[in-house]
Amino acid sequence: MFAQARQVMALMVVFVVMAYLPISATIINVPDDYGTIQEGIDASTDGDTVLVQPETYIENINFNGHNIVLGSLFLTTGDTSYIRHTVISGTGSGAVINIESGEDSTAIVAGFAIRNAEIGIRCENSSPSIINNSITDHYSEGEFYEAFAGGIYCLNSHGKILNNFIANISAVHWGDSGVGHPYGVGIYCDESNPLIENNVIINNWASALFVLSRGAGIFCKGTSSPTIKNNTISRNISYNDQYHGGGIYLEYGSPIIINTIIWCNFPNEIWEPYEETDVSYCNIYGGYEGESIINTNPIFTEPGQGDYNIFDQSPCLDAGDPDYSDPDGTRSDIGAYFSSHPEFGDGEILYVSSTGNNESGNGSIDNPYRTIQFSIDQSITYDTVLVLPGEYHENISIENKALTLTSNFILSNDSSDIYNTVLWSQFYSHGNILIELCDDMTVVEGFTLGHPNATGSAIMCSRAHPIIRNNIMTDNNCVNGGGIRLEYSNAYIYNNIICLNHVAINGGGIYCLYSTPIIEGNLIYGNEAPGGNGKGGGIFCQVCSPIIINNTIVDNQSPLGSGICCAGSCHPIVVNTILWLNSYPHINGGAPVITFSNIQGGYNGQGNINLDPMFVNPDSADFHLLAGSPCIDAGDPNSPPDPDSTRADIGAFFFDQSTNIKEIYPLPLQFSLSQNYPNPFNPITTISFTIEHPQFVTLKVYDLLGREVQALIDEDRLPGQHAVAFDASDLSSGIYFYRLQAGDIAESKRMVLLK
């Protein structure tokens, strides 16, 4: 239903834009007619269209007073894939697009990905129409001047801002002069009254050390009175010692806010000193004064993956102003429609194999590359780097590139592909994978990240907002953030096992600094931050407000906040989560809001319990729930239901109350030695085994007299499923035995060589 509604909305926008085009207008094609967008604009006259083909254009452009339409092929087709494939990338400073010479509403920007500058679109003394763009990954900083408006800047401008995606933008002020402030990171309005409709404004950050920071989502300066209708404004952060309006900051104007979701912004959703704003038919976290305001979980579809549509169970459905209708003819919903992000397969697949070759390979399944980094370097935007099972000892860096880095798990959904695709390094400064300046179209999935000899975090993110899902991060050793280290990064961390990591200071499992990740569905156990003042054995947060949903955080160790530790100004939201068997105290510092969780020793909050969760076998790291667990059907009733359609459980593993649903989440492991295959064999056979903990392993072959024939394995191995080939070309036919020793456990089996 909602995908159809988005498509209808996109087509409606195309019709609106096309209505502005004069019959006699000239269409200028870039790069066919002119090599750059600016050259095309300079050659245009009022009423013309500059139509831009899919490509990345590195330039800062200016309309120079031309009332023209600047659009990608989205403009003529309604195909939203052209938005992400037609990129205007600035040169790092100033604005990517400048509209500042009296242009009116017939000056249109439609269908681009606009990135990499201080400001996406700057409108001054003009009133353009900005429609269906993705405006992301801008960064502005200053010491003696304003650091503001990373997305859209409006000064004395009254245009239309429709159906845009504005996200992952930062404005930072680091001086102590008292001059300049970070304002309006998503949209900045100064004496401006634009129509702001159907936009998604998420993950934007306004930060300052010594001065005010205001309005990370939308900032309305002076008497600005925009109409803010049917938007979704979420997870925007305005931070320093004097902060206001993470979602919307209002000064003296009288804007209209209607049919809008304003949810989980920090430190507050709306800040206005004079309470003159008309707010109605909105869903606002914590509530707000106004007609038909609700304060209920909007139940977004996949917020960590950029999908802020709503489920059929959402309280926002048909809850908007009854005087308005949605494109499907029903009463208006609360919130925005926008184009969904690309799924796996939107681009080329480059294969990597431990037996591949970087020089002669071409990245195909038949001729793969040898190393992961080489394959990443060959990739382009939206490609998938698919790593075949094997052990890879290298450091990985993903910088300013949207791609999917995955194992074969993405195709097989078989957890053995996670266990058998191992990546580790010994580079202490960051660790296995470094992700910088990437948005949430960068995905890391399906790996075991770590090794007893590994140093550095499993994954480190700096000003990046990737999706990190379905990985095992274990046995990493570093200073901070053994599993994941986030700095100025709003990652989506989903369905991972983060275990047995060791740090010198803070964040044995996850370390968050100036970050607001979504941490959902993870098992975080056995991590240590044992230093004299170590903090956050499981999760450490400093100046952060993470959203922590349906996790199991157990058996972590640190002197302070062994489960979750908050330092500085931290306001995490914790729901449907188990904190158990951690060294005391489980939670320390900050001002967390914790509800519908099971916390050993108890914690104040709606729906919280303090009861043995009844794990299947915690000694073997099996933290599934037994029948009769008090965590079953005890989660937030407003949360999306479990896959078996029952009320949400507490913890990372739901208890399946049906008979035909299998969790995708990789199951805890048990020691086992499999029969070799083939058996009998000539002359090569494969021996497979599984171990449940990282440990020293030997696998040896003996003859009938008990004499050692060959040592196949004599080294440390990570938990998971392993396989090794045994070549008996130099041996005589007969019966042989193979013996696996892992720690104190050993097992032997017989095999037959027939030549």
C-alpha cells in the first residue's frame, strides 16, 4: 500500500513540475549539449529545462537569475532510481546549488542526489521549488562564524520544499569566542515562509562546545513562519551546554505544523519561547499542546534502513487532518512519503575469494578478486562486494562510497556463511573495517570480524551512518569500542553478535561518541572494559542518545555501567531489552528512558521487570528464551509484533509461538565433529567441525597403530563452522582416524582410504 502511495506521490510531483513547462521551452541536455551543468544553465533562458543524465557531476552551480527547470530523468519518467544515480557533488565548501538572484517558483530543482559541501541548496531573495531530491552528507564547521544550514538555507525566501530526503548532515562550532552558532542543519529559515511538505528530515547534528546550538531538524529565525505539513522529523540532535529544538526550533514567528511526525529528536522535539505556533494532528514524542496531538510509537517500517513509511498497525494511519486526503483517496496519514533506498542488486556484484587474483581477476564469480580492499577500490556507487567463505587478513577502508559489503549470507541466508567468512587485522588505530563519510546506503553484512590476535575495533565509523547487520564481532582488543566504535555516526546496528571483546578503557561491545545509532536485536555478551575507571562493558555512550531496542546484554564486565554506561549529556532510549548477569551496576550515568525491559536488580520505568529471563543455556551462550520465560509477550505493546504475530518479547531472540517460523539470527554454537566427506575417499576428503568459543584447536590424522600421520590444524580458531581438506595421496589404502581437540573437549572419528 505504502510503496504504491510513494509511487503515486512521485508521479504527482512529476505532473506538477511538468505543468510549469512552457510549450515552447527548450530542453538542454547535459552532458550531450554541454559538458557541465553550469554551462547548461548559462546557455538557458527563462522557461527552459536543463535535463541532466545519470552521472556524478563535481561542481558548485548558480542559477544566476534564470527561471528554469533543472532536473534528472526522474523529471520525465517518475523513476526514483534516477535520483540516486544523478549526483551533484560539491567541492567541499559553499553551497552545491545557489539560487539567489530573485528567481521565483518556476525555478525548479528536481530529482538529484546533492552532496559534499557546507550547504546543499542556498536560496536567498528567491522562492524556488525544490522537489524530490536526496540532500545528504554535508558538513559545516566554524570558530568565529555561523555554522549552519547543511541541507537547505532560506534567507528572505518563500519557495516550496517538497518530497525531499534530508539526512546525515552536521554543523559544528568549536570556538570559544561566543561568536557564531550551529543552526538549522536540515532546513534553515531566516525571514522566510516556505511550504515544507512531505520531507523526511533525519539524523542531522548541530553541535557546539561553548555557544548555542539550535534546530538540528528545522530552524525558524526571526519571524519566519513556514507551513510544515506531512513531514517526518526524527533522530536529529542539537547539542551543547545550551541547546534547544533537536527537531524544530522557533523564534518569534507563527508557523503552522500539521500532519507531521516529530519523534526521538534530542534534547526536545519542538522549542518555542512564545507558544504561538499552530500545531495540530501531529505525532510528537512526549506530547505537545495542540489539536489532536498523539504521543505513540509511529511504528516505522525499517527506520535503520531509511524507510520511514508506517506499518498497517501504526497510529499515524488515517490520523491526519480530516480535511486532507492521501493520494489513495483515504484520510491523510501523519508523516511523509519518500522514495525507498536501493536493495541488494542495485549495481554490479564484485566477487572476492581467498583463491582469487587481483591482477588477472575481473570480479566475476568465475574469476574473482583476491582481496576485499582491491574490490572496494574497483567498485562504484551502489555496487555489491560479495566475499566468498575464507579467512581474510587485511584492513578495510570505505570512504565516501555507497556500497554493500557482504558475504554469501546475503544470498544463502545460511549462518554458516557468517562463521566461515572471517576478516581480521592488526592495525591498532581503527581495526578491521573503517567507514568514513558514508550514508545509510553503505551496508556491512555477514562476516565474522575478529581473531585472538586482532587489535583495533571490529568496525569503526567516523561521520558515517551505515547499516551494520548480521555479523559476529568477537575477540577484538583495543582502547575503546571492541565491537563497534562510532564517532559522529548514526549507524543502524541490527541483529549482530558482539561478544568476548576486550578494551583498555570504554565500550567493550559498542562505543558511541556524539552519535545516535539505532541498536536493535543484538546479542552483546562477555565483553570487558576492565580498566581502573573502565566504563560500559556492553555499551558506552558519551554525549549520545542511542535508541536501544530488543537487545540481550549479558555477562559484560566493567567497573562502571557494565551493561550500559552514559557519560556527559546522554539520553538513551531503551525498550524491550534484557540486562542480566553483568557486573554491577548494569546501568550507570546519564538520563536514560527505559521501558518494558528486564533489568536485574530492577529499574524505574513503565513495564520494566526484574525476573529471571530463563535462558536456554547461558553457560553455553544460548540466550534464547525457554517456554514460560517472563520476557515472552512482555515487550512494549506499541512495538511491531514478533514474526509469529504475537506481542513483542523482551530481548534479542523472540520465542516462536508458532510451528513454522525460523529466526534468521545465527544460533549459538556447540562443539561437534562431522564425518568426513566423501567416505570412503580417494585421495582427498573434507573434515568439518564446529567450536563454540575462540580457542586453540588441533586436528590430527592417525593410522591404525596410533601413529600421527599429519597435523591438519594446530592454531587458534574463532567460533563457528570450519572445514579442512585432507590429501592422502602419499598414503596407502586402509583405515585412518582423525581427532579434534578444542580446549578440554576432544572427539575422534574413523575414515577409509580406498585406492
